[in-house]
Amino acid sequence: MSKVEKLLEKARHRPQNLRFSELCLLAEQFGFEWVHGEGSHRVYGRAGVHEVLVFQPRRGGQAKPYQAQQLLKLIERYKLEVE
């Protein structure tokens, strides 16, 4: 199982344990690009996807579970694959 597959599995089953850096890496692996961001916020976009993703870490560098779920929904809705 590749690193991306492991992160995807972690996001699906244990999003509360996903680190912010892992969430950003996962988004980038599916073709999202860091558009801009100030401070702790990061905004990601992707050609062909109308929605944008806004990520902000929780204390301790963890990702917010609902943000991982947003990414997963976009991956499913647009049938995205690892680039």
C-alpha cells in the first residue's frame, strides 16, 4: 500500500487523527494546488472543480475532521485520481 493510499484510508476511517500536513499532502496528490493563504489558512483549488478547499489546522498540528471529509467528498464527486 502506497503512502497516498494509507493517507486516504486514514482520512476515511480516522479523520480525527489526520495531521494538517497530511491533509495538505493528500489534496496536492489529487491535483489540488495551493492558491493562497495567510497565516494558518491554506486555500486549495483545482482545474475542473468548482469548489475550493480552505484548510486550517487545529491545535497541535491536527487537521479538522470536517475538512478531511470535504476533500473526500470532492474526490468522490469528481472521480479524482492521484496525479
